[in-house]
Amino acid sequence: NAGVTQTPKFQVLKTGQSMTLQCAQDMNHEYMSWYRQDPGMGLRLIHYSVGAGITDQGEVPNGYNVSRSTTEDFPLRLLSAAPSQTSVYFCASNPRQDTEAFFGQGTRLTVV
Amino acid sequence: AQKVTQAQTEISVVEKEDVTLDCVYETRDTTYYLFWYKQPPSGELVFLIRRNSFDEQNEISGRYSWNFQKSTSSFNFTITASQVVDSAVYFCALSKRGTYKYIFGTGTRLKVLA
């Protein structure tokens, strides 16, 4: 049982490039989310989805897009990378409301 | 608005010492959930405990214990007889009932020295 799988684990981008961070879960969880972790700021919610076809913005959505075409996958797209998007990104899934989240291993992204 | 404060940025202790990590939260909701996660040097986030706002009973799991006090809006975490393997960043988080969204604190880095 793989849980939540994120790819890639590390990525370096040039300013202005676009890319997609992949997230897949095999636990049939309806809820999935993306967080970014920055030093001294904890984790902040970027976007979330409560099921296939449904997405919504979190606390820091600017510069990111998401889609949820299947229950398993929840990719995060950076449209035009900026140095301010240098961060560690975590994908998470929850089986139900009010439960703990299962996190992926994280993607460390550097934008130069 | 919801907020979680972990005022201790970094704590260093010597192995076998007891250590308490503080977590203070703010919310106007009557029903909410509190969580603790551990982030070891390898980087993943490991779930430790979930507590709902109606359950103020303290919890003990091995060397770990949690003290939830609604009167002071605190959910503190104590490690007894700390070990080097406890070295990690620990996050406290809050969620409103019926949602999937967490508000995380800024984390406390614990260093346990041999």
C-alpha cells in the first residue's frame, strides 16, 4: 500500500518556467490537498479538493492551478515559476472530514 | 479567525530529559480538532495524535503525553525521557469541524543531544 506518492522529490526551475507536481493516492480518499512549507511559517494550504471535479482555493493559491479528474490524482501546476515559490510542497489526503491527513514525502522545489 | 501559536522555535535537551512542547490556539468554533505531527530529518510528516474539543482527557502513549486544556486554549505535548530519535520538528494543527483544512503552527524544532 503506497499511500500518498509525490513526484518528483526534487526540482530546480528557472524563473518563468512551468511545471506540474504530481500527487497520487491509492487509499480511495475523497479529500486531497496541497500545502507549502516555508521556514518559520509552518504549512500553508494552497488548494484542496473534496472529490473528483471539485477544487477550491486555500490560503495561498496565487500562482498555482489544480484539477481533480480522478479520485486518485491531484496535480499542482505552477504556471510561471517565481523565486517566491521556492518551497517544500506536500500533498495530503483524508479519508473523511475531521480525520488526520496522510502526507506524501514532499517535493523540494527551487526556483532560480 | 483561527490561529495556532507555537512560541518555542527551537528546544535543545540532553537525552533522558523530559521536554514539553507548547501549543496555543485561537478559534471561535465550539467544535474543533487538534493534531500533532512529527517531521523527522527525513522530511515526511508523521501523525501523532488527534483530539476533539469535547474530549479534555489527557492522553498517554508510551513516552508521549498530551495535555489539552480548553480553559487556556492549549494542547501541549510532553516527551518523557527523551531520546535522540525524538529529534524532529513538531507541528501542532487545528481544524474546524466539518472541514478538511488545517491551520498549522510554525513548528518547534527539538534537538535531543546524546
